[in-house]
Amino acid sequence: MKERIKESESVELKTSIAELKEALRSISAILNKHKKGELYFGLTNNGFPVKTNFSEKTLRDISQTISNKIEPKIFPSINVIKVNSIDVIKICFEGNQIPYSAEGRYYIRVADEDKQMSSAELKRFIIQNKDQRWDSSIHLSATLKDISTNKVKAFCKLAEIKFNSLQDVFESIGLLKKDHLINAAVILFGKYPEKFFTNAVLSCAVFATNNTADIIDQKLYKGDLFFLLREAENYILQNIHIGMKVEGLLRKDLPEIDGEAFREALINAFLHRDYYDPDFVSVGIFKNRIEIKNPGGPFGGLTIIDITSRNISKRRNEVIADVFNRARFGERKGRGISLILNKEPKTKFELIADLFITTFKRKTNLIPQQSGGINGGLNEGLKLLLNYIEENPGFNLIKISLSIKRPLRTIEKWIDKLKKENLIEFRGAKRTGGYYKK
């Protein structure tokens, strides 16, 4: 290559691979300014080649680092070219899902330098690009091969839409733009959305007390939004008390938190969250409350008071809202908060550090039945212990601790929980030794 390569707003030159961290910032800055660019390893600022030792593994490591550290994910092309007979690494990248971050920070290109955006600058940047909604942005890497036909067919059945082909369905409901999939299509119907979006994740946990000091159970789910929503709902039902009442000859289960209320809160969390934020939706079940958190506060300048007292709502993700509505998930007219407060008047809504938190107060006076499912509203740890006691009656706590490989302190807490639920009983004398039996 005879023509000298020069740095510019869309081209960055790095002398060696040791500057990979700085290169990530340049990629973020160039994408946020121009949505595409080039980066070279093995060139000085003046474009002169420098002999650099690298291998195929080096190229793979660079690709993996870019994939892991730039958010939303990009898939650059990486090649080796000759500059004055010397090998140089050339990276071409593009993406229109702005803003892009490098290791959690956002940069913008100014001439040939990378300037980190402050929180205020980032907000202005997003507002200026408000037409660039995350859910309606084109995804350049995903194709129809990455979409699950079975998931789309299941949706069509719910929405009463005739299925002819993925192309036809996606065109009819606005999930294609210029013959490209948009982000909403991938995160709603992708075979493996987490391959493209690291925040296609749900975090769930049960805590022993009213704080996060002692974790009884923890789960991390990855997948499409419909899957994550179902798992979140199931997790709550498995880990709260279920009461009951009899209507005529029928028994009706009564969760301690109204099912419609917490389901609506979960829908809101996935529907209104900020998908530009790498954080994800989480469910925390404490002794006295349930917390549902999602990144991103009320959209469009609204406040907590606006959405709770005045029932005003603006949707951050219009396409996802439309698909949810077609599948009969949630309300499109902003009545979700009203429904929650009508069912659970003591529900609290907060905005802390750009996290929207919905808190339901648990009911301590509810008399639970032996719960639903395998062992009702028990988490996986308690189920493990209960099943072990049933299959191995006569074992003491130390033996149980060693057998199921859990700390003795944890076993003691779980035993107390099962005793309170009247699911196990103690046999023998504590002084001479005894055991638990289901």
C-alpha cells in the first residue's frame, strides 16, 4: 500500500497492541460520531509502519476484547494488510445503535481525539438522537437465521396473526427496516438474544432477611423478553406464600402479592427499561418486601409523581410495546401503574441512581398452604433440603450439611424455614441427638 494512512475523525492509528485499551475508547468515540470507522495496529501517528509481532491468536484476542468491552456489541472485520511490506492489523467497524460505550464509559470523537462524555453530555447526546430509539434501530449483524421460527409462530397464535413466513410477519408488524432486522426483533424472537445483547438477562435472588447480607437462592436467566418475563413471574410465585380460599366447591390460590400487580410491574420493567444501559432487570425477594428493578427512569422528562398521581405515561420502546400489546401482555394506554396501585395500594415507586424500583410489601399475616409446584413456594435450596430429608430420614444437621455440601449455618436457616412452614418435624431428644423427618 503506497498511499499513507492518516488519522482523522473516523480513522485511528495505534503503534502496538499494548494500546488496545485506548483503542476501545477510539472505537466508541468514532461510532458515536460517525457510526463507522477504521483502526490500525502497527502504524505511528504519521502513518509509518512499525514491525509488530502478532499471531492468529492475537487477532482472536482483539476480536474477543472488542466484543466483550464495547456495548452494544459490534462484530468488526479484522485483517492483516501490508504497508511498505510490513504487516499491519486493520479493523473495520460499524454500528448505528448509538450511544456505544467502552468498558462502561461513553466517548465522542473530536478531531482525532477521544473525549469522554459527562453524564450531562450523554443525556444531551441521547436527546439529540432521540429518533434513534433502541428498539427500532437496525441491527447490522443479526439475520433471519438468528430468529426462532417456533417463537414467532407462538406469538402469531397469541396475536391471531396468520403465519406465512418470518419475512411476512416481521414486515407486517414493523420488525424490519430497509430489509434489516431491528433490535426489537432480535431481543423478542431471537434464538439466543444474549449472543447480541449482554443485557438480555434477568437476575433473581431470595434473601434471608430485609437486607442483602445472606443470600438463600440466586438465579441468572438469559433469553428473549417473553422467556425472561415468564421466568420472573414463576420465580416470584415459587418464593412467596400462597394462601387459599374456597369458592363453592373450588379452591382458589391467593398469592401474598396480587398476581396481576406484580406481573404488570414485571411487564413494565422489561417494556420501559433503557436498553442502551448494560445493566439488566432484577427481582429481589426479601423477608418483608419484593423489589423489581430496571435501568432507566420515567421516559420523556416525566417524574414519579406524573406516572403515579396523574397517570401520564410515555413509552421508551414503542415497538416492544406494540408487540407486547399484540400478544396481550400489558396495557398500551399507560394504565399499568393504576392497575398496580389498585391491586396493591402500598406499592412504592422510586428512582435511585437511574434505577426504577417497584417495591411490594409482603404480608406477614397470610397463612400459607403447603404451596404449589413440587414443594410450593420454596426456593431451590429449600427444595433440595426437603427432598433430601424425605429420602434420608434420620440424618442430623452435620450429616446433611456434609451430604448436600452446604454450610451448617445455611442448613440451620433452611431448617428453621421448613419448620415454620410445618413441612418437617424434629424427632428424638436434642440432648442425646435427634433428627428431622418430613
